[in-house]
Amino acid sequence: MKNEVKKDEVNIESRRAEELKGNENCEKIGKLPFEVDRRSVYKCVQCGTCRPVCPVFDVVGWESANTRGRMLIIKSLLEGRTPSADVLSSLASCTTCGICASRCPAGVNPPEVVEAARAQLVKCGVTTEAQEKLKTAIITSGNSFGETKSRLHWLSEKERSELPEKADYVYFAGCFDSYRYPEFAKKTFGILQRFGVTLLPDEQCCASPLLRTGFREDAAKIMEHNLEQIRKVGAHSIITGCAGCYTTLKNNYPEELKVISLPEFLAEHLEELDLKCLDLTVTYHDPCHLGRHNKVYEAPRKVIQAISTLKEMKNIKENSRCCGGGGGVRIGYPDISLELARNRLEDLPEGVDYIVTSCPLCVRNLRDAGGDVEVIDIVELVAMAME
């Protein structure tokens, strides 16, 4: 399967040339104040340390599809190169997983540089069809799926009417839990309600997909909307079960907010949850944006070990392999995305009942990879222990 993908589907140098939008604007990039950290770009010494750990390069095999190649391309853009289809595909296929940053001996953070370069391409009108589709869905519907039904459809009318208008804590459900895994949202909120947590009256996408794919101006508008909602409720702390929402709320929002991941909150309140010990052996997949990007490693493991036996995967914590879902890659390059998920499943230990993770996007991608072991969110494991 992997060889077929390399040969027929993901030749990064030549595929999707027809997706290049705004060719007439490409020459603008040389005239723009290219907003990429030049020091980071020139600190990259092209040593190749990141090359063997880049998950996309592992699947594709093209130099332009690894971190070193992307940094060289960005360097050439800084020096006046005009963007082309191969530039777009190279930068758009990065999952921003961050494993390159964790290994870089020069201390460079390539995902930040890649996201900044993507933002410059957007300014030039250089985008893919998939990126434009994602942006349109978020702007027109407030969510990444283009869903038109209420974000709180998983609550009954009575439950919605009884939501506290003011609270210190807010549960930020996110697009995935609201529209693809409403059972996760319902279980999570059912637990959090015990602690006086409420919901935003009009939550919209956290803006992570827009930020990761370079649509920063559009992201700012969405973020301001959510900030207004948070101010309206009067909350000082945000709890979320989505790793993408967590890293965005914590690191990209313009105000100081206390942002807590669901595993962190659960770990802090284990004694109050009255959890049963289950006769289960599970393994844990570290989401990139919860783990490498924010160093949340111990909290989910503490929760799991309070309920079941934990048997670790082959690569864990800062060495955890990406599920392939992030950075806009799932929607833009689904073939690459699923191959990365299949590669991650190769790290699975024997004799486990479930793969547990703390990110709905990881749940979706790992499930779609078609393994033999069921993938569940950590809230599902907690709910089993509370029954």
C-alpha cells in the first residue's frame, strides 16, 4: 500500500497544480514584508536531524515533503522566489505535528515557520481548493464541517434553557465533538456540570483550522466572537476535550485565559469522580497538540491508571507519532493522512482492549485507519468507570 501511495498519489513535486489559485498574484510575495521569522529560517543548518522523523516524508519520500526541504523552500521565498504549485503542496502537506521541533539541535520551531509561510501564501491568493473549502465552511457556518444545525443540538431544549448564564468555568466543545462525536460532548458536559461548568451561548470554531492553514485575518474575527461570548458568561477558565482547541485557546487567543484540557481537569478531580477500577488493559496515543506542543503527558495517564491497566505504545510522549489528521492535511491530502494513521497503529502493543486518546480528530483518523483495536476518547473510558 505504501509503495502505491508514493508512486501514484502523493508526488508532492507535481500533484495538484490545478489547485493553485491566484497565479496572477504570485509575484506579490516578493513585495510583501514576508512575515516569517528569518532568524529561525537561517538558524536551520540543514543537518537533516528532522528528516528521518518527519511523518509525511516517511510516507511520501520526496525531499520537499520533509522539514528540511520545507525550510529550504521558505528560505527561497524569503529571497524572492515566486510561489508555484510545488511550493504550495510542500507547505500545505505539513501536519504541524512538531516532532521536528522536538529534535532540532538548533532550536528551530518549523511548524511556526510553516504556518507563517502559509499565511503569506494566503495573502498572495495562493491556496488550495481544500483550504478554501474549509475556510468557507467556517466563515459561513461557524464550524469546520459546514453544519447548519445548532451547535448544542446534543442537549434537549430543557437542558439548554437551564444553562447558567454566568459561570467561572466554560466547556468549549469544539467542532468535532459538537457535530461528529456529540456523545463525547454530552458525556463530558455531564461530568463537568457537577463542578458548575456552563456552555457558551453561541460557540463557534476555535479558529485552529484557519490558523494552521494561513487564514489569519479570518481567524481573528472568529476568535473575537468567541472572546465576546466568554466575556458575556464571565468565565475565567476554559475546559476543552479537543487538543486542537486546547492549543489554540491557550496559545493563540489574544487575551490571558486559563485553558485546561479535559485530562488535566479530570486528573485534578479524580477523588470527586468516584471511579470504579475496570478489568481492562488500554494503551494511550499522545495527540501532537496536547503532548509535544503543550507537554500534557502525565494527566491523561493518571486518569487512565486510576481506571485500568496502561500498556504503552512503542513511541510515546515527545516521540509519539502523528495520527496524520492535523495541519489541514486530513482534508487536503487524505491519502497521506490515512497512511500516517496506519503507521501509528504499527506502534500498538499486543493485548490491549482499547486505544485511548484525548483528541476527537485523532479518534477519527485512527478509526478510519482500520485497525483491529477500538479507538475511544478518554471521556468514554471515564464514563465506563462511572456507570
